[in-house]
Amino acid sequence: MGKRRHSTHQLHRRKPYREPRKRFLVVCGGSVTEPSYFEGVKQKVRDRLIKLDVVAGTRAPGDIVTKAIRLNNEANARADDDFDRFDAVWCVFDKDQFDIRPAMQAARANGVSTAISNPCFELWLLLHFQEQEANISATQARRLCQRYLRDYDKRVDIDHIWELLRFAMERAEALDALHSRNGNPGANPSTNVHELMSQIEQSQLRIHSRH
């Protein structure tokens, strides 16, 4: 009896099966508040099928977007397959006194999403505790965070506010609707961090619905 021939594809070792997961790159403005918040989110999600890469950046929106584009390109260049690529790239930064239009244009041109808070990220934290429809300064927002968050020194303890996340998302959405009705989207006060949080949440639901 002749030797059994093996087809070429049988001789190649199959790659081990890897469950699909959603990988996020979150590049934050500043080095303390935003990174500590999203590092906390990473701990709360605790889902092996959701991966958050949180990177601190400078305060300047243009530099943050440039860094996100570079990190995403580097990940794509070294990726062996789709599992190693980022599914979503986000930049989180403040409107504050910056002209954010060039940064937003660069982000859109490179498939990067932006989560912008006007005037600052502390507004997003504040919305966990209260509504805020009146114009507010960055200084006022930080002082109010100190009132609600014990020992607040720009670092966020996610355990203190995680159960209030749904309130923050609803209030941020309401501000979006208010400014849209007034023909002034993105006005002070506003934040679309809830869109990033919603995408993380929806990714979990879609992944687990397949199991």
C-alpha cells in the first residue's frame, strides 16, 4: 500500500483559536485625572473580551490626537492579525481655552473618535452627582468635585462614583440635546464622554450575546 499523501494545508500547524474581543485605545489629556478615571473603568469592566489601553498625554488637543494616530499606526504595523489591532481609538481632552478645531479635523481624517469636555473633564465627574445646565468655569467644576469627592486631588477613585455612571450618561445626553435645540452643540457646559462609555458598554453586550 502506497504512502499516504498529506495535502499542503494539513502540514501547516493551525493557529490556536482566539475568542474575538474589543480593544480600545484611550489617549487622555493630562497625566492624572483622566488616566486614573479610565484605569478605574478598566478595573470595573474586568472582561477578558474587552481590553482598554489607557495612555496619558499632554493637555494640548493637537498633541493628544497626534499621539493617538501614531500609536494606532504602530499597532497596525506590528499586528499579526486583527486581534492585535485597535477596534476603537479615542482621544479624551478638554475644550478649556484651546482651539480644538484642527485637532478634531485631524481625528476625523484618521478615524479617531474624540470625547471632549467643555470646559474640562471635571464636568463629566460632576454630572455623576448633579445636573449642570448653567455655564461653569474649570475652577468652579474642580471645586465642586472636591465637595463631592472626598480627598479629591485630581485623582479619581472609581469606587466612589461607579454606581452613579448611569446618571452621568443621562445628564450628558440631556446637555447634548439642550445645546442642539439651541443651535450651539458643544457649548459650555457639555461633554460627550458618555459616548465612549456607551461604546464600551455596547461592545460587552454584543460580544456576550454571541456566547
